[in-house]
Amino acid sequence: MFLGDISAELSALKGILGHSADLNIARIRINGVDCAVVSIEAMVSTLAMSELVFQPLMSLEGGDKRTGAEIMRFCTDESLMTNNKVICYTHDKAVGLLFSGFALVLADGVPFGTALGIQGYAARSVSPPLTENELFSSQEAFAEVIRTNISLIRRRIKHPALTFEMQQCGKRSNTDVCIVYIRGKADMSAVAEIRRRLSEIRLDGVLGCGFVKPFLENSPERLIFSEIGTTERPDLLCLNLMQGRIGVLVDGTPFALVAPYLFTQNFETVDDYSVGSWFAVFVKLMRMLAFVLAAAFPGIYLAAVNHDPEMLGLKLLLNLAAGEKTTLLTLFTELVVIMLLLEILREASIRLPQSIGTAMSIAGGLIIGDTAVKSGIISSPLLIIVGITATASFVLPAFAQQITVLRLTFIFAGGFAGFFGISVCAVMLTANISAQSFGGVPFTSPLAPLKKRQIAGVIGRKDFARLENETTTTKDLT
């Protein structure tokens, strides 16, 4: 606790921060009273510090005689230094505010300090989305600063029912985490559950939404898909909020979490509301087909060729046999090798700089593919299968991890057990998806249990004339 001796208080702050080099202390004597302004370097605005703190304090010098208590009262009640003022009675609270971009004003003889919010740390400006590109929708994405992300949401939903709840996670990082929801639409029991799970995070540091997501999921180690969604688009998060869902923002990451998130939502985009309703149906069906092709097509091809060749036409079967006859490896080995190479190329194109990654992936695909066919490692028909599979997987980038796992699973099942193995994997996948829920909302809703009124939103979208008089809440999803 602050005791009123400014020298002792400054020594205590230095000791707590380990005499860190970024601790700035400006001491000044105002009308015979020792004062100090404490801040963390690069966390406050230098211009704001000069105009809003130093100039008002210096204006007291040479005027009426003031005691330390009167100087602090001037900072808290008699001036408009900033609209964000916090009285600190303990060193821990003062240090936490210093790390959040506040400047701490101390006066000798006063057993508390006044923290003034004049944040000015460097941050990336709002930029276009990188992973969720849309043609007709907003070109703004979340940034790393949580306050900026809050403003992007508030600008789109100007309603008093929109609520932001701030709390901190991480024993050492003290990362700001914000729960976002609309009162009257979101289920308050689900909000309370998210609040409880966040408060139980005992990690030393929370450095992104990936650190928070496992604590919000139910048994994540047993799930293929997650009932917690991720988005970098403010407009998509606002759309989910207006449907009764809950958002979670984590300071330092340009992504937001959405709960509860349904399986069918992975096939939706904001552009679906910018095109004709019938075209939206076509696009959604194409995305569903792309998911099946990306996950199961190589396994189905392997099962058909190795176990049930009578399913293929004679001409196609002869062409496939001619192609496989020139290769050195078995079809199963070929498929596993080429899929692993495909994943290596995809990972390399993601991690390298964009200008290099794109050129490398194109050159690597052409060189490796052409050389592999000419050398007899893989066959030409198999290269076509891989090309179709890779293209289909690009349609749903959010499913990249799940598709990779499912693709290899279906390949092994189709290679060893044929269509019986494919059927078993499909049943197990369906059972795994159907077993998921969040806050009483089934992951497969509205398909199971069936909600006839919401089926139109699964395969397409309703006309805006019909949406005008509808109100969606979390309870409508259960």
C-alpha cells in the first residue's frame, strides 16, 4: 500500500519492476511539494503526456500555495487531463495500470496515486483480411489491439444492448480478454459459463486466442471439429452476435472466438448475404461437395481401384491400369507419399513470405509433379486425383487441419478395408460430430435435432424480406 512517502513509493515501484530499463520517472517540485510522474516507455503517448499531464501540473507552479492532497485533487476532480482516471491505493494495481499505458501521478504526503490513461503504444493499423477474403463485404480485419477491435464491433452495432465484459487471463501476462454479447439475444447461462472458464485459466501467459480456445471447448482432445469458431472479420462476428452467439476477444491477436459455433457455419460466408438467395444455395452446395472431395476422395479412389474395380468403367479401368503399370510403388504407397509432399508444400507456402511462398509452391508443385510422373514414382491419374483434392481443400481454409487428418484416415481405411473401411470412418465421424455441444446447443443443429424453420439457412439463406420480421436468439439454436 502507498504510505505517502514519495521516495519510498518510487523505491518500491523500482523493486517490483526489478529496476527495469523501461521504467520512466519524472520528478518535479510543485509549490514546495515533491511530485513524480511514472510511466512505462513506449506504452504512453509522448505528446499526450506533455499536453495533458506536464502542462497542467506546471501551471500550478507559481500560483496559490497547494498541499500534496490539493495537487492530487486537482488531478482527479479539478482538471480534464483524461477521461480515464483511476485511484490506486496499492502498488500491484498501479503496476498493472502502468503496463496498460497509464501514467501514475504521485505527490509527497498523499497515500495514493492517480493513474491517467494516455495510451500511445505502437500498433498495427486496421488492414484487409488475410485468411477470410470476401468480394462484396467489408475489407477490414481485426487488429492486435483489443480496444481497436472493440471499436470495430461497436461501429457496426450501435445498440445499448451490445455488452463488453473485460477480464484478465494469465498469471504473469495479465492479458486482457473481452466477452462480447448482445443482451436479450445471448443465453446468459452460456455467458456465465464462458466467464467461469476464463477465470479458471492458470497459464503463466495467454498470448493469443489459441491459448484460450482449449479451455472453452468440451474435451478438445477427443474432438475432430471444434464447437468454438474463429474469425478475423468484424462483420462476421457481428452477424454471429445478432444471431445470439457470444464472442471472445484476446488482446494481442487479430482473431475472435465465437461460441457456440455450429458445423454448418463453416460453410457460410458474409458474401452469402450479398448475392442472390438462389446463387447462395449453389455456392453452399459447392462448398459441401468440396469438403467431401478434400476429405474422402483419395480414400474412395483407393478403395475403388484396389478392392472394387468392377465399379469403374472398362475404358477408365484400362487407362488406370496402364498408368499404374509404369510406376515403381503400389497405389497405396503412392497416395501416402504424394499427400505428405502436398502437406509439406502447403506448410512451406504458409510459413514463407507471401512473395516467395506463392512462387515456391507453384514451382515446387510443377517440378515435383512432373518429375515424379516421368520417373515413374507416381502415375498420371493419381496426380489428377491429388490436384482435385488440393483444389477442393482450398475452398474451406478453416478446415485445413481437420481435412488433413480425415484425408489420411480415409486413405488408410480405404487401402486396408475398401468401402467397408470408408463406411466405418464415415459413421465414426458422424458420431463424433453428433456428440458435440456447447451450452446445450448441439453442434449439428439445426440438422440434428431437426429444425425445419432453420433448414433454409443451412443450404442457402432466406430472403431479407423474410428475415426482417425474425428475431434469432441462442434458444432458437437448441
